[in-house]
Amino acid sequence: MKKFGLGKGLGSLIPPKSFFENTIVREESPVKQGLGDRVIEVGVGEIRPNPQQPRKYFSPSNLESLADSIRKHGVIQPLIVTRVDIGYELIAGERRLRASKIAGLSTVPVIVREVEKQEQLELSLLENIQRHDLNPIEEAVAYQRLLDEFNLTQDELSKRLGKSRPGIANMLRLLHLPEEIQRALAEGKITYSAARIIVGLPEQDRMGFFYKALKSSLTVSDMDYEAKKIIVRKHTRKIKDPNSLEKEEKLRHALGTKVTIKNSGAQGQIIIHFFSQEELNSLCDKIEKF
């Protein structure tokens, strides 16, 4: 019987549909059998969720749609499971398992595989990536787990998953975003492209920029333009004349608020910032006493 190996993506793990149709068997106690590559029917209650599952959110409406399809056509693609002490543990196919339960199925077709923990996580990740089921944060967390738990480098991970190393690096950078921005990305309130722009900003500017982008409904193009202006201002700030920086600091100390000096040749501006009407009144009192 033909074997379908690991390490080459889901295509090498999951046989073609014709293979399923020719090999499905139904057994009362399949865990006792030498299953090889056969597809068998297993009770849905015998399968426990995959603890390595990178996907955390399953759309209720999408599950209902899949359940309707399963009621009409059955489960077309078998789930992939591994044997455990009691029953089976899911490797790939949690969405199909959940929808099968909603559809009222008592059994589902499965292929049993013997895999290591790392392979289990890799296969779960691959299935979700290839189906575009993971949000960017779930994908980034899964990459980080593989790196941390199995001591892999980004180069090794890219080869194992068939993903580019820069792509993996960019995804991992999302985990440096504040939790609120990560949540917005996971919930689809901002796009991956928008998140990449935000993570490229200085840390102290990210939340303010995020709120501005949401409030003003900025497009990705608008966000890119605004982000570049912030980066240019930060760069300009770093190379400002030391004498101006010293004078700004003295004025800040005297007035108790942010002060910016803008030079334009022999001329310039002193900008005094205030953040409430009370603070403005206090600043006016201080200036009058000078």
C-alpha cells in the first residue's frame, strides 16, 4: 500500500479522494487494528481536540455553512488523528470535526498517523495556512511556538513550512505590537498591511497612530504616508541643533509643559503646548510673571 510521508506539506500527508473511496472501512475498535493508511469511521466522541491547534477562533456562521454541506454530502476529506491512551487526538481537521458535531454526525472518517509533537504542530499549522484559516496573530504565535519549543531557527522554520524567511520574520514582528492592536488585527478591524506599518513606527507612537487610523478610517496608502512623516520628524529631532535642544529643556522646566523650537535660518518659532483650558490659563499666568 502506498505511503504518504511527512515533511512535504499536506499534499504528501493527505491522499487523493480516489484513495479514500477505495479504502474506507468501518470498525468498532479501530485503535486495536494495524491501520496503516486506511480511512476508518470513528465516533466523534472518541476524538479530542488538538492541543497544538494554532487556530483559536472559529466563525459560527462558517461552521453552520460547513455543517449544512456535511449534512448533504458528508465529510469529503477525512480528518487526520493520532492514537492516544483513550481514543484519538486530532492532528488536522478541527473545523470539520466541529461542523460534523453541529450536523449531528455520530462518526467521521479519519486517517490515523503516528507523529511527534513537533510534527503535530507543524501539520496543524500547515493545514490552517494552506486554507487561509489563521488570522495573522494566530499564525505569528504558532511560528513563535515552533521556534521556542523545538529550538528552530527562522531559516529552518521557513524550509520546513515552505514559507519565506522574510515573511516569517515580518509575521513574528506583529507580536511586538501592543495587545489592543494585536486584538484589532485578529478581529479584522485592521489589515495585516496596516499592522506592518504600525509595527515599523517607534514604540511610543504606535498606539496614538493606531487610534488615529481607526478614527479617521485611513487607507493603507494614507497610513503609509502619515507613518513616513512621523519617521522623518523623529529623524529630524535626533539631529536637531544641541543649542536648541538645551533651550527647549530650559523652557520646559520653567513652564512645566512641552516646548518645541523650530529654526528656519536666523528666524524660527517657539511652540508651547497645552492640553487643557486650565493648563493654558496657568501658562498665561506664568508668562505674565516673567
